[in-house]
Amino acid sequence: MSSVLHNLVMFWQALPAGWQLTLRSLAGIVAIMLPLILAVAYLTLAERRIIGFMQVRIGPNRVGPWGLFQPFADVLKLMLKEVILPTNANRFLFLTAPIISIATAFAAWAVVPFSKGVILSDANAGLLYILALSSFGVYGVILSGWASNSKYAFLGAMRSAAQMVSYEIAMGFALVGVLLASQSLNINQIVLSQGGNIGHWYIWPLLPLFVIYLVSGVAETNRAPFDVAEGESEIVAGFHVEYSGTAFAAFFLAEYANMILISALATTLFCGGWFSPLQGWAWLAGTPLGFLTHTSFIWFAIKTCFFLYCFLWFRATFPRYRYDQIMRLGWKVFIPITVVWLMLEGLAIVIKLPPWFA
Amino acid sequence: MAATIVFIVLAAVLIGAALGVITSRNPVHSALFLVLAFVTSAGLWLLLEAEFLALILVLVYVGAVMVLFLFVVMMLDINTATLRQGFVRYAPLGVVVAVIVLLEIGYVVWTQKLGVTFGTPVPHAATFSNTRELGNLIYTTYVYPFEIAAVILLVGIVAAISLTLRRRAGTRTQDPAKQVRVSAKRGRIRIVKMPTQGGQAE
């Protein structure tokens, strides 16, 4: 046994450095992707169960104990369905669109820090990278709508293109606030600069920007109450009406992966990432509860789950926005607020307002 | 070595995409080829350690400008046949413009008048922040050109809006503030007591 291990280690060391880097990155990608896909599967179940309870009904509870195998049943069903190509659809773009959606949703995870030092790529401009990728995700929606050769899909694509472009500006401005406060585009650095205690989290000095970020995130992922792109009462299912089987599953996967990404980013950028909310409580250190103050992946996961719960909560609570109201909220409310708050923040940085900007 | 291969692949894709922009018959395909060209040139800039510019190129041009471009191209019912009619008439002018642009590029690169030098660039340390360097330059050395460019862009925005914003008579708009301020109790609904007809309704 140990000789096999030894041989493996020898083999690893004999590899050129470029190969080692490639293999290590591939392993990292797999280590992120698999749990992420599993998380997406269970997020769909959680959504149905939680909204079920909010609406005083039961939700799926038949497949496996408490319905725990429901996601697998859904995946199996979707995989076995035929992918139907509409007549006169642009075949290449029709099949590329879901791939673009899912690729951008997953690729952004490369720069998300899960715990102290646990990050696939500690990129210098990580925040910009995430913004660039999320802006690229619009293409999945637009191309699917156009390539489907269907009026409903096209209307959905146009709506969501306008909506996503509008809310990206507000979201970008909110992130500029984080960038100003931490003086870094490196996401790991942003988390580290929120260390100390819960008062150092950027959610406090940037509270309006945080709210704007979260609401823009809901709009960016086309979730209720901003889901006019797939408003089923008006345009059937919007941009993905013509999709079936695995291609539809890809859009579904991308939407939920994006939800988790937005929640994870809200955690890392505004709520101290993997830092414990009890960090800095010195009197806990000696007691058996001392472990609560340690930084850990668990804290990151708990905070992310909280924001995911908010996503589901919004969906169960709010009626859908009218389209002109969405545009008004984005352009006439959010963008002016972010601009004003950025100026105030600049002032706070100049006068070195403690404890955040000292 | 690896960087050279990446460069050659990206450059080949870039040239192919640029050819696709001008040769494809469908305007939507042209726009998509342009997106591909932007993304590959962003890749080339990444190779030059200009990560800020590369990501901003994707963010602004791919994420915003080209989306709106596609938006318009997809919405318009463009008749490509009428667009192609003037090709022979405008071709000489196009050739002249292309030759001038080529000559200008050649002048800048070969005479090395504008500080363009050849040779392998020296790689920076891992902690080098392209963004910070760029910010320092823009807000110190080049602050006036930068501000002037910003004002010109602002004038462009204001001009575009003021050219298209027309108030027509008889349009109806909503005032969301008024809608929010509505109170159900002040005359919006009236609760009337009705005598029941007795007995349980069926």
C-alpha cells in the first residue's frame, strides 16, 4: 500500500511544473463543480419545500425520505427527454446558448474564496473578473431567445437583456463601494480586510449599497419578483420556451448556480466571508464554545444559505414587478443612491472614519 | 513557449472572427463575430499582463455595448439585399481608408516615433497591480485629458437624450410617488354596511 503511494508521489514529482499546475487546477475545478452541482440540485428541492411551507402546503415528499431523492428523479427525467429543435431555429446558436449560460455561471466560481486560503485562483482582479463573466451571461439568454425563432422566446430575451444590462450598472456601482473600502480588487484581500470583529464587515458602512447589490442580484438572476423574462402569465416561459430535456436543464442549472454565486458574493464582499460573526469575543476563547470564534468554511456556508433563503423568501412573498417599474427602480432609484453613497464613502475615507477606514 | 502557442491561437481566432464580421450575410452573426473578436483580444491583453484593460473590455464592450447592438440588430427588420447594393460604389473609398489606417499603423510601429519598442516585455512580480498603476497614471499625469474625455462622453449622452426626448401632447405617465402615497382609508374605497338577507349563503 505504502509503496503504491510512494510510487504515486514519485510520479507526481517527476512531472513538469506546467503539468502539475494543470492537474492541480483540474482537481480544484472538479472539487468545486461537484459540490456546486449537488448544491444546485438540493436548492431546487429546498425551494419547493420552503415555498410549500410558506404557502401552507407540503411540497414534494414522496421520493425517498422527506423527498430527499426528488432532485435525482428530476434530473433523470430531464436527461431522458428529447432535445427538440424548433423548425427554422438556428441550430448552432440554439445549442450554444445553454452552454454559454452554464459556463459563465460556473466559471465565476474560480475566484470565490471558500475559506482561509481555499480558493482556486487568487486572481489580482477577481472582482472585475466576476463582473465581466456575469455580464457575459446575458448572451445565453439573448441567443436562446433569438435562435429559437419564436415570438415568446424573443420577447423574453429582449426583456431580460434590457433588465440585466440596467441592473449591472447598479450592481457594478455597489461593488465599486466595496472596492473603495478595501482598496483591492482581490476577493481574498477584500475578505481579509473585514477581519477583526463583526463591526468591521462592510455591510455596516455600505448598508445601502449592500441592499442595492442584493436586489440587483435578484434582478440579474431573473428571479421573482423580477422574473419578467419568463413571466409565464404573459409570454409562456420567456427565453427558454422552446427548450426541452438536457438543454432546459442547463438553463435551470445556470439560474440556480448564479443564485448561489450572488449569495456567496454577498457573503464574501459585505458580510466577512469565512470570518465568524463572533470573532473578537475574547471571553469565549477559553470556554468550550471557543471554537465558535474560529474562521471556517462553515460560517461561509451558513451566511450563503441565509441569502439563498432570502431568494426563496422573496419569491414566495412579492408579486411580480411591472416592466416599467423595474426600469424605474434600476435607473431612477438605485443608480442615484449608489452615486451619492459613493461620494459619502469617499468623504469617510478622506476623514479616515473609524473603524472601517482608519 | 506555452504563451507563444496561446498567442498564436488567440491571434488566429481574432483574425478569423474579424473576417467573419465583414463576410457573414446575417447581421446577427456579424455582431456575434464581433463579440468573439472582443473576447479574444481581451485574451491577448491578458497575455500582456494588462488584466484591468482586458476585463474592462469584456465588461463594457461585450457586456453592455454589444448587447445593445444585438438588441437593435435583432429588433430591426434589415433587408440585407438593399444594404449590399452600394458595395461597388463605396469599395474604392473603403480601400483608401484601409490603406491610410495601415500606413498609420506601419508608421507608428516601424519608425518607433511614439515610444513603441520591440523586445520581450519584462514580467512583473505577482503583487504588481495593473489597476493601481493605471489609476495612478490617469488621476495624476493624464488627469486633464481624462476629465476632458469624460466631459465629451457626458455631452454625448445629454445630446443623444435631448435629441430623442420629445414631449407629445396627450401622453399619460404615472407618478409612482403618488401611487405609493395612496391610502385606502382616504376615499379610495368605501366600505358599505349591507343588511344580510338572513340565513347562510349556499
